[in-house]
Amino acid sequence: MHFPFRGPAAKLYRFARGKIAGTGPAEPSAPTQPGAPTNETDSHHFNDAPIASAAADRFGMAPFAVALAKGLEGLAAPEGVVFALNGPWGSGKSSVVNLMIEALQPAVDADRLQVVRFEPWSAPGVEALTLAFMQELRAVLGKSASKEVVDALAKVAKRALPHLTKAAPLVGLTTAGAVGAAAAVGAGNFLTGLLDEGSAEKTFRRLRDALTAQQRRFVVIIDDIDRLPPDEAIMIFRLVKSIGRLPNIVYLLVFDRAIAERHLAQAFPSEGPGYLEKIVQGTFDIPEAEPDDLRDTLLEQINTLCGVPEEPNEQVRFMNVFLDAVGPWLRTPRDTVRIFNGLSVIWPAVQGEVDRADLVGLEALKLFAPATYRAVRRNPSLLCKSDPQRHLETKENRAARIDRALDIDPQSRDADQIRLVLMRLFPAMEAVWKNTHYGDGFADQWHAARRVCSTAHFGTYFRLALSDETLPAAEFSGFMARSGDRPYVRDYLLAALARPRRGGRTMASLILEELTVFAARVPAEHIGALVNELFAIADRLDVEQDELRGFSMGNNFLRLHWLMNRLVRDRLDQSSRGEIICAALEHASPRWALEAARRYYVEHHPEGRESTPEGERYVDADTLPRVVDIGLGRVRAAAADGSLTENARGLATTLFVWGDLSPSGDAEVRAWTDIRIRADDFIVTIAAAMVRVSWSQGIGDMGDRVARSGLRATPDSWVDILDVPKFRERVAELAARPDLPAPQRRILDALAEGERNAKASRD
């Protein structure tokens, strides 16, 4: 089997394909909830809890922990030794402590060792922390030390804590709240007594002698010191410094050295890091996790949560994004946990609606470059669309402008990594930082894949919910599966007209756009039925809500034409196209039937337009007359039964096209309008059809930011198909009627306003 990667990348790629090829981890035997751990070993990936045993070690920490445990156990009669376990947050310090304790368990079972783990977080406040520490030390010594040791420790405590009552012996101390106000005073006196060697020397000598005679050793582990507030962290260091010279007690302080040194520098500015050296006799650094182990672990978790991409090209792209946009950020085990925990919350909400590679890449960007992530969220147009300024500046200036817009510091060590992530997620960025340009044809591919670089799908990645610019994947898949069921298609599309989108358009326009993108996936056996139904309801689909200014947005008739290009012209040969089109036109909506016939006619008679190559024409020359006859027949039938003028929308275009295609020319249309002009409803409908909305925008140095709308009407341009003088006369008659319904009067008023505006623009 050939793999497109070598080295660690090949290992990860093979692992990603394992669940399909049979070489990867086995699927869980029982179904699990998305994001739920499948066994005890990986449960810590969800709550950031440290691992508890070597069996759960994914990052090779167990050997280090075992070696550390053997070293602590083998110390020869230590005299108050203090060691430090150093590592940054998320590096696995607590996990190493757990593994070390596991390795020390045989010595504990043999009564050679006693381990106590002090959790400073359990004691809020400096005073409570001091008392809790003494209680913990007393507890461990009291369980296994001689009576002499316990008595000596009690005397130290009594001398240092004179304010405690007999009702609150040392063994009962847990927090400051347990002993009231006296504890606060006692804590300070305790430290004073311990730091003053003269006043406590005899007692300490007795305690040292008693502990030296012990056959048992004590290991006191103080974890998470770097998570404490500075004053509490400093108190821990002072406590250990004060009683750290007791023999047969080994302290292991667990912290991030950089944070600890900052805390100590605040309290002891003259000594700084030197103060820590007086306390700690030896430091062990947490070994860094292997990058391969970090990637393997996260990839396994992602595969369990999201599944493995099915198509080879998807697998390759996922690994490209994973290795470039995620892998380089992984430095500690906690990094893998943070990414996976974020995905485990997000994925169930958007599963099937987003590209998993893009989702993973964005999650990494959010965690490790949050400023750029926020800038990405604010700039969909910059990242998803062609840059209108790209030809107005040099490549260097453009790159600098994009860096600023996306909050990328060119001097940052992560700048190149951030750019690499963005290029993997947004191909348009390759033209900014590389020399790769993508044509418009790729946009549909990215849209079909629900990529974040698709404008329609961009918002889903940030809202965790579908944008109203896209359809739920399951819903659209269901529609595609039944695209040959004409009643279902009709009901689905007509119902979509009643589903509004933000901005006023209906879901019907979105469905037509989605169908255009996915036209190649419509089953071949469904094409005929789907085209038949689309033609049959086309006039009802062409609603005003879905017509926006600007050709690029168009209207639903234009969307139908674009869909037909992909569904019929691109997929079928000319003979098959002619059969399907003729069958569909027989029952098509009148306006659409004539609109479609006009388009097919123009392909053969371009009249000054660029000629359509013969093979790309929808129908051949022999089929064209039949197509035109069917289109004219549908309009003539609607004209005869009156349904043609039930709606003014598109009526003007229909009447003029009728005249263009009719063998009798405009005379046929004029004969019909001469008869209908006597009907009041015809006059109102024609008046409405004459009025159109025009848009204008001021120019100049401070031109308008938005366009102005206005009504325009030019009845004289209808002279070839309408008796215009008679029409004006009939309009005046209707306008003079006092009982004219308000809706009709508004139409006539709009006609008058449109004529005035048209005359003013001519003058």
C-alpha cells in the first residue's frame, strides 16, 4: 500500500485509515456517546485529570517516574532533603507524581516507606495553609513514628501555637476555620518559633534524634504549588525551609520553576532565584512528551469522536490540515486535552454540517492564536472571497495589510505557523503568502464540502449552528434521495417559499442554489422527473422576495437556468436533453415555458450575441421548432383562460417574448390585448406590469453610500403590443371612480408616479 507521507506523518496517516483498512484500533464493542471515554485508560482526556497508573501512560512518562521513585527510595539516611519536580503547566507533573507513588507502593506495603501527599489547594488562606500543613505532617508521623517522635512534634506545636485551647489538639487541626481566630495568631507564632533556632533547638534536637532512629522513611509530596496565589506559594516554601532539616523526611515540591521564581522574586527581590536554591537540593525536569505520541493520542481521540474520512482525498486533506495546522502546536499532554475537549463539545452540534478537518484546524487556532481566531471570525469576506484590492497594491503591501487585518505579528515566532494554518483552511490566502491562485470553479467544490472557506458555511463554524445560508446536510440528502418523486419535490419546494431567511429571501432560492452545486450528484434516473416538476412550478417559485438588486443574486428564473446548465446540459447528450426538455415543457408553467423556449431559440439565433457551439446547445435544429411551438402553446392557453394576467410579475417580459417568437410577430399579442383591454382587471394588471423599480446612486468625492430607489414607467414602449391611447383612457376612467379599491388605486398612482419620473429623467 502506498502512502503519501513518510516518517511520523506516514504512521499517522496509516493510523487514520486504520478503521477502514483494518489496521487501526478496534471499534468499541458497545456504542458510546459522542466524546465519551471508551475505557478507563482514556478518561483523563475529557476532564484534564492526571493519569493514575502506568497502564494509562501514553507519553512515555512511566520510566521517568519509576527511576525517580527508585532514587528517592534508595537515599541513604537523608538529612532533610528537598527535591523539586519542575515542568510547565500541562506537562504532566501530577501524572508523574501518581506514577511515582504507584512505583513506591511495594516499599509502602513493606513498611519501609510512608508517603503523604499534601494538597495545598484544600486549605484556603495563608493561616489555614500553615495549620493544614502541620496537621498533615502530624498525621503521617503519628501513624507510623514512635511515641517519642510524636511527643517531640507536639511540643514544637504547643510552643509555637500557645493560643490554641486544649479542646483543639494538634491532631484535630485541619483548616483555620476549625480553630477560629486563635489559629491565625498561632500560625504566625509557629513560624516565628521554627525560624528562631535558639528557642526551639532542644525540641528540634529531640525530634531529629527520634526520626534518625526510625527504620521508616517519609516522603512528603506537595503538588500544584505554582497554582497557588503568590503569598500562599511563598508560605509553602517558608514552611519547607523551616522544617526541611528533619531527617528521614524527603520533600518533593512540584511546580513550574518559572512561576515559582516570579513569586519568590516579589517577596525576596534581593535574592530572587537564589532563595529557591537554599531550599531545594535537587531538581528534576519533566521529560517532554514525544511529538509523535502527542499527535497519535489526539488523532485517535478525534477518530473516535468524529470518525475517519471515507474518501481517500478527504483522508489526505484531513492529514494535511492535522499535520500543518494542529501538530506543530502540540507541546504538552494538556494541549491534546484542550483541543479534544473543545471538539467533544462542538462536534455533536455541527456533525455533518462542517468539514471535520477545518473544524479541527480552527479549534487549534482558537486555542493557540486566539487573537487571529477572533480576527478570522470578523473577516469572512477577506478570507472567502476574491480580494477587490489585490490589483491595487504590491504583493508585499497586500501581505502586510492581510497580516494587520488578521492580527498576525510578523515578528512573532508563531507568525509563519499561523499563516500556514490559514492557508490550509482558506485557499485564497495562498495567493497572499504563496503564489497559488484558484479559479472560480473551486468555489462550488468548497461549498459542496461545507468548507469554512465557503461563504455560505463560514458562519456555522463560529455560531455552532447552521447559517440560514445553508441547508442541514440531512435534510438536503433526504431531498436528493427523493428528487425523482414529483409530488414530494413539489411539496418540498413550495413549502420552502413560506420559510423566510435572514434578509428576506426564501429557502426556495437556497434550495435551487444548493441543487446547482450538487447537480452532478442527482441520480441519473431522477433527472427527467425533477426537471418536469421544476418546469411545472417555475412560475410559482419566481417570487419577488428572492429577487435582489444586482445580477449576481438574480432571481429564481435565473437560478433555474443555472441549475439546468449543471443538471441537463452538462450531464446529458443533446438528444437526451431534447427529449427531457420537450416532455417537461408540455406541462410547464406558461411564463417559464416561454422563457425556456426563448433561451433555446437564442442559442440558434444569437442576433449579435456570441454564438453557442452546436454541441453545447440544449436542443438541435430539428427539435427547436417543436420547443418553440410548445412554449407558445402554453402561453396562448394561459392567455385564453385568463390565467396569464392573474399576476403582473414577469408579464411584460412574457408578452414581448411572445411577440418575438410568434410567427405573426407582435400582431398576435396586439390582437389579444385589444380584446382584453375592455376588462378592468386587465388594465390594473398591465399597469402594475409597466411599473418597475430603478436604482440610482450619487457620484463624486462624497458620493452616496447606498442606492436610491425610484419608480419608472414608459407605457409608450408598449405601443407594438398594446393600444396605448386606449390604455391611458381606460386608466383615467378607473382613476376617476370613487369606489375604486385601495390596492388598485395604489397601482394606478404608482403608474402615474413612474411616468412622471421617466419624463423628468428624459428632460
